[in-house]
Amino acid sequence: GDSVTQMEGPVTLSEEAFLTINCTYTATGYPSLFWYVQYPGEGLQLLLKATKADDKGSNKGFEATYRKETTSFHLEKGSVQVSDSAVYFCALSVQGAQKLVFGQGTRLTINP
Amino acid sequence: DAGITQSPRHKVTETGTPVTLRCHQTENHRYMYWYRQDPGHGLRLIHYSYGVKDTDKGEVSDGYSVSRSKTEDFLLTLESATSSQTSVYFCAISDDKARNQPQHFGDGTRLSIL
């Protein structure tokens, strides 16, 4: 079946550090891939998405590239801020389906 | 922000009691979803709806039922709540105007079953 695996957290970094959160997937079709972010006490917000191989999604300084050959969609940011502290979820939606499959989430804490 | 309202936002109840959570949307989206969020599991789909009176099960549907009598409302019912259903519940919506549209989430309901 379809599944998403994220790097285990929690991840703690200093402000202005480089961030990578790994995400790999298994899918039977041709998935679209998403990163969602959840701030404390809130619901999930779409951060970025990519719908086909080699697409790069980007938003708020975050980037992720859809790598079909490695079935990966790693999230990166060049210089993190304290305000980026949140839980990040990788997810996939298989073509033709309207359901998302989520990874377990990675808690990120940025220290000043 | 997408117009999604979940109610109640917090609820504490006892084992064996019925509980109904409500999700209301103002976006006229076709699809609505209920998830539960638990540590180490991410979000898991309970049930979803693809139109009025059209619903289907997700991966963790046992012990839950849903109803959608209007486009804007999607209800999740725990007929007889158990402690294992203590969780944070999220409603989400999406439209079908294009393939693989992202889902938009409500702020969640924190449910505690004592």
C-alpha cells in the first residue's frame, strides 16, 4: 500500500542553520507530494506541493524536489528562524484519489 | 484561511457516552474528511465524504460513524466512546476542480475520554 516515512524527530537547530527533513514514499500510482506545517494549537497548513517528477515546490524559503528515482521529497531551508518551530508533515495523494497519506510528522525547534 | 469551523474545540466525556463532532465549511467544497492525530502516527483518515449522503471509510473507521446531510456540514459520531478514542480530531476539505488538490484543515477538536 501507499506510505510515507519521515525522519524521526525531534529536530533542534540554532537560528540561521540549514534545515533538511527527509521524506521518502511508497506509492502504487503516480503521487502528488505535499509538505504541511502545524503550529502549536492549530490545524495543518499547506506549505508546498509538487505534482510530478522533478517538480520543485517552494514557499516561505522552504523547498522540496520530487525525486522519482529515489522516491523522495526532502524539505530544505537555507536559514531557519525561530518562527519556523512547528511540526512538519510529508504527505502523498495518489493520482485519481482524493485521500492523503501522511508521514508521522517531525517536530522542529529553532533556538535563538 | 479556508472557512472551516470545528465544534466543540475541546470536550471531556466519560467512557460509554455518545459524542458528536461537527465540521462546518463555507467554501462549498465537495470533499470533506475526518482525521485523528496521535503521537507517533501522524494523521490517520477515519472517514471521508465525496458529496451529500456519500461517505466512505478510511483506515481507522472502527467505532466511528459519519453523516453528511448538507454540503457544508460533516458530522463525526462516536456511538459509545472508549478511552482509545482520546485524540485530537481534524476536519479537512478539498474541491474537485483539478486533480490532487490540497486539503485545507480546521483547527481541531481535542477530545478526552475518561
